[in-house]
Amino acid sequence: MAFSRISGVAVSADPALTRGRQSVAVDGRMRAEAALKQMLSATPLTAEVINGAVVLRERPLAVADEVDALIVVGYAAGLRKSLDAKRDADMITDVVSANDMGKLPSSNLTEAVSRLPGVSAVRNHTTGEGDRISIRGLATEYNTYSVNGVRLGGMGSPGDNFYRGVRLSFLPAAGVDSITVFKSILPNMDGDALGGSVEIRTPTAFDFKPTYLAVSLEGTMLDKRDRKKSGEAQLAFGRQFTENLGLFVTASYSRRNSQFEQVGGSGDDMPQRWFVTNKSRDFDTSTFQTLGVELSAGETKVERKGVNASLDWRNADHEVHLRGQYNVYDETEFRNRLNFRNYADRISERLVQKDKSRTDLMTPDKAVIGVENGVRVYSYSVNDIVDQNKDGRITDADRKTKSFYSLDGASGLWDPQGFRLRRYWEGGSTEGVLGSATLGGKSRFGDLTVDYDVSYSNSRDNIKDEFELQFRTDAYDWLGNKGVFVSTAGDPRFPKWVLNAAGMAAVQDPTAFKYSGMTAGFGDNEETLKQAQFNLAYVPSSDWLRELKAGVKMSVSERRKTGGSFIDLTRSGTMADFAPYFGPSIDSLFGGVYSGQYRLGVTIDTDKMMAELRKAQAGQSTFFSGLDSSPSAAEVSNEDTWNYKETILAGYAMAKAQFGKAEVITGARVERTENDIQAWLEDPLKGDTFTRDKSDFVNVLPSIHTNYKFRDDLILRGAIWTSFSRPDINRMSSAKSYGYNTDPNGDGKTDPKDQWILESVSTGNPDLKPMKAVNYDASLEWYNGKTGAYSVGLFHKDIRNFLFRSSSSVIQDGTTENYTDGTGVDISTPMNGKSAKVTGVEVNARQVLHWLPAPFDGLGVAANMTFQRARAVTGVSWHPEGLELPLMETPSRLANLEVFWERNGWEAYVSYSYQSKSLEDIEDYGNDPYEQDYKFVDLMVRRHFNDRMAATFKVQNALDSHTYWYTFGKAKGGIRDYIENGRYISLSFDWKL
């Protein structure tokens, strides 16, 4: 055996005891007897030394072993693997492991990881699935992701205006052995992780028997309107051709069809009384008026295709591997939407107060003293109201400013005079790709170990097509209705529109909606990442110095963003003319809350409309006219295009030492980043073109980690480490826009260009500094044999230069500094943010209750809670100096409870997950939107027929909870979006050779 060749120690054993068994892999420098003990730790074998030779024997079952023998399959098998990995780690970690059938406890990587303490999920609003994660208060763009130790590229989420980070929803759960969340970072890991680092491990052939084959099939039904059906298939194959060469491949395909029901506000809620500026936080948001309401129903289809492969060769001293993975995520979503919104246009002109600060003027309807030729005459004096026509009195002829308010001044009250009524058919397809290939290995030369790899990865998050068909009625005094009133009486989740009887009836009449337009666009977002790294590890002959490590890494990332439009179709008529493309009327949503006169009603059928659009692209449509091409032939919008190249050179050195019961790991990492950015420059004088900027910065990242073992089962861990996050790419963009005074002589005519005077420049800032953090961590862990573990963790992060995600124009503009250069030109450019602090505590407990009487001795409980306070100084120009708000997508409380039971081939599992509300954005009026808390319950029952076959019944979202509840402010009254997706019921069959 390999152990004998390496150690020179002879080992004897009955072949029947070792046949078909795999030992635990051993790495590093240790005594032969310690290495053999570790290798046998997962087997029922023990080693005895007889006359200088080692003999393997079957270990007699002690009481503890009898307990361990109870948990060899299912959820508990994955739990044991996770606990072993957490105990053996050099830093603070949490792990999710696959069970004996090679399956994770969730069908989605985001949802599997979000069950860990300190990790929260951000859900896709319409599919209901977990989309991406936050770690200890920091969103996905502030964390790093890797597969088998190699950095995974990621384009973030362009739809949410950030271009770093990974959407774990792109990755299928098939072919994943474990996911580790590192909450403290060692110098040999990438340093741009403010929150933490996620490591995904895929299996190799040497993790299984010499020949391994597994198949899984699953069928799912959505418990919603049309009972949509879905399916999934997974295949895994492993083969050890020799004891040195093996291949492992997994492939998967899934298709998940879902439906969603959505209701919410349309546009920002607004103050009850007229205001000077929306750039203020002095409003009483409890008095705000709902601007509008919308109701929609839609369908989504998510397809995932994935392949993972690992070809490994190894002997006693050398290992070489070729690994690759390619995953495609396709999401198609279409919906029909009915929209009402109060409008301030056309007949919404108002009288203008002479002193706009006055609040004592009566409203115009109470000030009318007469009507002359259809023109109202008011009791106001010319000292009250601006006399626009200079006739010495105030009449309707003096109305000027368009407004939602009865007067243009502080006496004005909410009084919309018109509203827009629209119907939409909208949606499209997005494509996500995550792929990588790695060639690497490891070689041992006595006490020196060398490991190395080169890799290439590609990630894409593309809008393949995005369609909008719009019908509209801009209604002013429409059928006797001026503005639309929105009622939230009863349940604040379900606002309803209020019109007179004629208006309510006309909402359901397709002839009331004029055709407005049919448009479509696309957006391409792609990153290629090339990497190479080389590491050395040396184990010196020392009583206290255990290991020295050093390494270098180089990576080159190239990102590209572009977009454009490819359809702009025209025709005349109303929605009634689209009758050939109608789908079924939707007459009930949210369990009948929206029915009767509040029904969604007439809809456009997606299949029928897409068929007509394909005819239009082929030039065969007799229904539409106008521009119609395909995304590949569309005109690219230069304003939406940038190219970004990021070159990183990193090096580190670290050492591990042992002082009694204390293990200390210390070192430092240095990363140099060079940026090369190309973006669009708009210059009416010199002409539009692409411009290019370069910048660079260096980060030095020292750290120290300590693991103190009071006993083998009681460990205290502590760490002080530094990290950083590279700046927001959109803000670093070198895009520029120049503004000129084209009439410097003031004669009202445009002067020759050589006489224009530059007045303003709006530009990105390639010289933005990275965010920097000093992190403090402590964790006390107690392991109750192999059946339980308990831990308490504390963490604190001090972050400088923190910038809120630029998810809205408020934040983009708010973090912009405006100043005048020496020549009088106004410059507007993004500037570095302020500070942020994250503090929290994690409590975690997992235990198999083996002491209970049968049949309850197979019962187990896993529970964790996280309390965190994550806040940052906003840096928004109109916010009070030093104002702090929570970090986005960061719940202050997280809780997970899992109860499981296994016995005699049966397995049952129920989980409860809770996330408290979290800030979603920063908005005008200080009326910042929040995502409300949510709770999910999942159920599972599995029957193991033998060690090769199992059948599983699952219910996801068993209580049919909402998947998205978005409100203005923290309270639940100001509804912005509320979405329900329903529960998923599935049955699967697993078989392995």
C-alpha cells in the first residue's frame, strides 16, 4: 500500500477487511503512527504493533461506536462530514456537505449555504429561488468564490447595477461534494473578501469506490394556478483506472417552471403637502400618498445545464489534475401587468404662491368666488399668488406650474388631476454562464511541497432579449375621474384602485387602451479570467515551527458591458385589435383578493405573441410595421458600453507555529491591482469617441490566527485579519460627458463651435480607492464526539472608503462630488465613501439525540441564530453629516432550525428559515425601501431501500409564504412590491452502483 512505500513501515491485514474501503487522505508532515491513525479514522479498523510490524484488525464496537453506527446515511451523514471539516480547519469556517447519495440538503446552492450561521440569501423576486448570498453583513460583490481552490469569475448582477461577485443560483447542486464558507481569511487566500470566502469542492474518483455510478431523477409540481410541472436529472460516474489514475464526471439538467402573482405600488410614495425638494430626510413618511398601483401575473422557466469533470493522477509524491466545469443558467420570464399612476401633465397646471413658504392659504377649490366664461376667479390677492398675466386679479389664466399639489407652494395639498392607465405584456430571456478549466498539481520533495495551477474561467450574465408591448390611456377627467385613489384598507399588502363605476368597468375594456409601442433590447455582460499560481510549503525540523508557506499569483480579468435595441414596431388601434393574441383571462389572484372588478382580466398569450414577432423578424408580419431585427444584428449603444481590464499580481508569506496548546498562524499578503478602462466620451464640440484611463493601487494585508485546544473537543479560535474590496466598476468607468455654453454672447442663437465655452464635465473616477477592512473574529467550539457540535462566534469589521451599491440614481448622484476647477468649469465625479462597521454574534448547535429511547434515538436537531448590526455612513451629499444606514441586503437577525430523524432506512427532515427585514435601496424623501422579513418551511421524507436505492418526497415552501415583500420604509404599510410563488412538491429517485 502507498503508506508502506512512503513511511517504510510494513502493514499486514486480512484482504477481506480492506476490500472496497477508502482511507482518509493525509497531507503534511507527521509521524508514521499519527498518519496511519488519521487514515483509519473513517474505517472500522484499528492498527496494532506486533514485533515491529503493523497489523490491521477490526475494531471492537464501543458504546460511542455503536452511536456512530446509527448515522451513516442521509442528512446526518452530511452533518458528520461538515462537523469533521469544521473541527480540522485552521480558521473560522462553516461547511455544508453532501449526504451518502451525493446530494446537498437543498436543490439550490444559495439556499444550501444560507442555512449556515451568518449567511443570508437574496431571492430572485419572480422565481422565488435563492439567487445570491451575503456573508456577515456583506453582499455578494464583497466576497470571493472558488471551485477546488481556483478563483471563480463573476459578473455580479447587472440588473441590480453591480458587476462583481457570483450568483450561486447559476450553479446546479449536482456534482458538489461540499461548500465551505471561510469567515476569516489566511494570507494564502485572495484578499478581496470583506465578508468571507466561499469554496466549492467537487468530487474526484478517489472519493468513491473504484467504479462509481449514480443516477437521480426528480419530478416537481408547483401548487399554484396551472399546476406547472418541472423535472431534473443527474448523472455521476467515477472510475479508478489504476490506483494512480481516476476520472470523475457529473452532468445535470433541470427545468423549473413557476408562476408568480405580484401587486405593489407604482412609483415613489409622495408627501401629503407640497415640498421644496425631494433631497431631504425631514419628511413624515407616515403621511405619504401612494402614487399608483399595479397588478401582474407571470410565468418563469429556469433551465440549468451543468457538467463537472476531474481527471486525477497521483502517486506517493506527486499529483496532477485536469478539472473543468461548465454551467449554463437560462431564465425566461413573461408577465401581463395592469398599471395605474397619478400623473402631473397637461391640465395639471397650478397657481404659484408668491411666497412659497406660506402655509396659511386656502386650497383653490375653497377660494373660488366666481366663474367668467368658464374661467374660475379666486379670492387670492396678487400678494398671495403670482399674477402671471398681470391683469391685477387671480384666475385660472394664472395657472402655470404642473404639479400633483393644489398650489405650487407650501399651502398646496395632494390633489392629482390626472392619471395614466396602462397594460403591458413584457419579459424576455437571460443567460448566465459560469465555466472554468484548471490544470494543476502538487509534488512532495521530502519536507518541501510544491503546488501549482493555471486556469481559465468565463462568466456571462446576458439579457438575450427583453420585450415590452404597451397599451395606454393617459386619463384626465376620464369618465369623470381625475386622479386615481389607492386604498390600502384592510391588508396593507393588497392595495386597490378606486374609481367611479364607469371607470371601474372601463379598466376591463380592451378598447380603452390605445396601442403605444412594441420595443425590445438586449445587454451583454461578460468576464474572462486567466490565472496562474505557485505555492511552496516547508515543514522544518523544529519543536515549535510547524510549517512555512509562500506563494505568488497572477490574474488578468477582462470585463465587457454593452447593450442596445433591436425592435421598435408600430401600428394603430387599441388592445382590442390584439384579440388573436389574447390568452386566458385571469380572474382571480392571491386567493380571490383580486377578482371581480379588481381582476387582472385580459392578457396577451406569450407563445402567440412570440410567434408573431418571429414572423416580423423574418419580414413576414402583416400585423406590425417598423424596425425588427435580432440581437445579433442590433445597433449597439455606445453610451452603455465599457471595457475593463484588471491585472492583479499577489504574493504572500506565512508561518504556522505551535506553543503548547496554542497554534498560531501569521503572515501577510500583498496585492497590486492595475486597471485599464475604456468607456464612451460624449463631446458635442470635439466629437464622441471612446476614452481610456489607467490607475493602480497596492494593498498590504497582514493577519494573525490562533487556535487554542483546551482539549481535543474544545477549541478557541481567534483572528485579526485585513481585507479589501475593489471599487465599483460602474463608478470607475472613464465615461465622460462635456457640457458647453453654445450661446456665450446671449443673442439666442447657437454660435460657431470655436466660440463655445466649456461649462461642465461629468465623469467617472478611475482613481477611486478600494474599500479596506480590519476584521476581528473569535469562536469557541465544543464537539460532542461525532454526534454533536456547539459554537459561539463573535465578529467585528471596521471598513474605510465604504461605498453603498450604486443601485439607484439617488446613490450614484449622492456620492458624487461637485466642485469648480480653476477655470470655472463645474466638475461632477464619484468620490470615495465613508466608513462602515459590522458587529455580530453567531450561535450554532447540532446534535444527534442518541440517548433517547428507540425509535427516537435517530432524532437530531440543528439550529443556529445570527444577530448582526451592519451600518455605514452614507456619504450622500444631502444626508445629514455622519448619517448611518444599514448595509443593503443585510438582515439584522437570521435563524435556522432543522429537525431530522433516521432509522431502519427511513429518513425525515423539516427545516425552518427566518430572515428579518433588510434595506434594499436609498431613495428620495428619505423613504428608503426595505425587504420585509420572511419565513420558509421545507419538508422531506426519504426511504432508503438499501445502500444503493432511495426515494425522496419533498415540499418546498410548505406554508406557501411570500417570496418577496418590498415596502417604503421599515413598516409594512407602504407597499411597493408583494410576490407569491406557491409551494413546490417533488418526488425523486436515487440509485448508485
